[in-house]
Amino acid sequence: MFNTLQEKFPLIQKFALLGGIVAIYLTAVGVVITFSLRNLIGTFVSLGHVFLVLGAVGAGVLIAQQFKDEDDASTYVAGFLTGAMSSVSLILFNIVVQLFVVQASEEGVFHLREMFVNFSPDSLAFLTFGQGFLFGNVLLFFLFGLMGLLGVSFIRLPEKIRRGWINGLIWVFSVGLFSENVSQVIRELFKYSGTSFNKILFTQKALNPVAAIVLFALTFAFGYMGIKTATSQKWAAMPVEKQKTGRIVITVMAVIFVAALPWLVGLFLSQALFIIGMYVMMGLGLNIVVGYAGLLDLGYVAFFAFGAYTMGILTTTGVLGRSDLNFWTALPFAMLVGVLWGVLLGFPVLRMRGDYLAIVTLGFGEIIRILALSNWLAPLGGGAQGVLHIPQPEFFGLSMNSPQAMYYLVVLGAVLAAFVTIRLRDSRLGRQWMAMREDEDVAEAMGINLVQTKLLAFSIGAAFSALAGSIFAARLGNIFPHSFNILISINALALIIVGGLGSIPGVVVGAIILIGLPEMLREFAEYRLLMYGILLIIMMIVKPDGFMPEARRRQEIKDEKDFLTEQAAKSEG
């Protein structure tokens, strides 16, 4: 084993260095300390601890993947060494803090924290687990070694155990992370016994340790027995008629669940669901432009602004004079304005591709925001003051002025967008979009009218964005130019990349991950863009086709990987 470890030592050093860089970076920028405020299990496992050990776990995974074909125990030893060695950077960090912050502060001389605010005694206490400098660093070293072993276990354990192991960890940490939201749902579901049940499950806004063990055991058993896989196999073996009946039952149950959801989760989560639904609408529209037609649009927020401003202008007084239009009568005009501007944007960029198209559309979005902010259009759009007192939608005399009521409106909009998108995807036009995405020259040679096809993609995508913007304006009641910055376009583009380009379920998954999760973790808003960047980098490396990719896109990625692997093998040979 010793000789084997000697052969593996260069890779151990390499992956330990990577793990150490991740750990020291997340600590130095304050992520670990800030996220330590959110407890997951009792008071001894926090979200900060999870981020702290990410580098060590990742290093263990990398070393296990490198030697996955070897069956000897040296891989586990290598995983422990890799994880333990990745703690060296943090031990050095602790030494620096002890010498140049703690002792310098006691002596009243210049200390490092005047330049680096996260080099603090609080960071030192957290990294040493409150056990003192010497013993705490020893604990840190062995903890990271164990995390390296954990990373190896994700690759090397038998399939059933690994499946249950990962399933249990995901469920425990997820419930612990969203313990407040879960407790809110339990209170809504069980009006009389919910409070008592929450006291058993949670303590100090975190999962009770005993409850965490029970939850891990149950979810581990669920994954170990492969209940999900067995259910899928039984479903595939069922007769076609029974499958149709099953789909109807599942659809009915899904509709009932979606209808009851806002009343189960309370006001705050209903507002989060509204925002998710709004971005689903925008994502479905942008998915047509980017995912189907292959046209990179970074100015998508402009159509969102057109829908919002059209709704505001047509339903308020004092801008165009008294208006008798309500939300429902103004909605078609808002979508029509989005379509018209989608066509107007499409004409100048018909011959542009790739980066040039992205730059032009980015400029278009910024021009619209600046015009909305200018005094030139102030008589129409209110300038910097925006449009105020936009009336709430009414449905048969009932004002939709609550998050729960607006949730239903945004769900209807998302369902409409999904229905139209599905019909277009399977139509002649959808096939033309996909052919144009693959190669414009070949598509044109095959007789596809590129002008018409591009304009239809821009206009239909813009209509869904304008629909989302009009609902957004009606929900807020007041809109301002600063609400329509470039970040909205980036969010919409990021969610379809993370979910999977061209995939309708992927849009929903991407919206939940990139929009829903940050809404429920607003106390860490300052690190939102950092998490975006990290997630996108991980996605591009680990799963470039997205969480739920379209079948054709998945096959394209697979074929490309197989081709690159074959070429690498030929070059080595």
C-alpha cells in the first residue's frame, strides 16, 4: 500500500491544493462566517460548516474518480490524506490571525484586520471549534481528512449504499436549511397539533439532532431499496391503457396540489412562488429565442419593461388622461407592444450571430432603461418617478391584492406560456428554429426563410416577457426604471442554462434553483452573485447540458464527449 500511495502522492498534492484554495477563499471572503448564522442540525452543524468542508469533500471525490478502477484500500487512505492536507491552508490562516490579529490587538499595534476584515477572532474561533488554538487545529486537520473520506464514499461505495447515503444527506441538509419554511407548512397543514409537532422536529430554527437521525435513516432506506427505480420499472411494464389512466390521476393530483400550494405555505412563500412563476414565464419566452432558435438575447429585460409600462400607462390616470381600461383589457395591448418591439429589434440584427448579437441586444436593453429614466419620455412614463397607483387586477369583483391571489394569475400565465411553447416546439416552425440553431447556412439552403423565422422567435419570446412584466406591474402597483436593469436578463438566461437549454421542465427547475432559493435565503443576499458564478462554473464542468436537458441536447453533448474521448485515445495511441 505504501508504494501505491507514493505513486498517488503527486495527485494527492494537486487535489489537496485545489481543496485548500476553495476552503481558504470561502473563509477569506466571509462566506463561511456569514453562513454559519444559519444552523442546520442543532447548534453544532451550520451552513457555514457545509461551505467550510466543500473543498475537502470535492478533493476526495476527485481522487476517487482518478482511481475508480482500483479496488485496493489505498484510495480511501489517499482520500483521507487529500482532505487532511487541504486543511493546511486554513491552519496557516489561523496562525496568521493568531499572530497578526489577536496578539497585535492585545498589544495595541497595527494588525492585519485593518486591511482584511474577515481575518478576525470570530473566524479563528469558528475554525478551531472553540477548542483553543492547538487542539482546534488538530480537530480541523482530522475533520478535513474525514471529509475527504466522505468524498471518496460518494464514488467508491456499492451502488445501493451510495444511493441511500447521498439521498439521506440531501434530505437532512435540505430540511435543516429550510426548517423555518417547513415548520410554516406544518403549522398550516396541522392547525391544532402543528406547533407541538414542530417542537419535536426543530430546535432553535434548526433540525433537532434526534429528528435528523430518524430522517436520515428513513431516506437512506428509501434510497437503498431503490424504491424510485423500482417504481419507474413497474410503470414502464404497465399496459398503455393503465399508463394513460395513471397520467390522468397524476395530472389531477398535481392540479389540486398547485391550487392548494399558496394556502399551505403562507404569505412569504406565496410571494416567493409568485416571483418564481414570473421568471418561469420569462424563461419560457427566452427559451424560444435562445434554446430553440439559438439567438443569444441579453436585452430581454426590455420587453419585460414594455409590458410593465404599457400596463401602468393604460390603467392609470394622469399619464394619457383618464383611462377606463382595467388589467384584463390592458393585458392584450401589453403583449402586443412586446410583439411589436420584438419585431423592431429583430430587423437590425437579422444578419448578426453569436457575440455580435449578444452585444447589440445588451445595448438595446440598456437604451430602453435609460430612455425610461430620461426626462424626454417623462410625460409618458413618469421618468425617474415611474408610474404610480397601478390598480390591482379584479376577478368577478374580487380584488386580487394578496400574494395567494396573484399566485394563481402567474400560474395561469406560466401554464399558457408552457402550452404555447410545447405546441410550437412540435410544429413546423419549431423544427425550423432548431435547424437554424444548428446551422443557419444549411437551414437557409434547405429553404427555411431566416428573416421570418428569426422575427417570429423574437416576437413570440417578447410576448411572454411582456406578459410577465404586465403581471409584475399589477402586483407591485408602482414601477420605476431601476426595476428593469440588466440583471433581470442575466437571471432569465442563467436559469435556462442551469435547467437545460430547450427544456421546458428545465426552465421550472432553473427558476426554483436560481430564483426561489435566494428568495428564501435573503439574509445572505450579498453573496447571491457569488453563488450564481460558482453554480454556473460547476454546471459547465460537471453537467453542461443542465439539470433537466432536452433529449436532443443531451444526445448532442453525449456525442461530443464520445468524439473528444475517441480523438484523445487516437492521439495517445
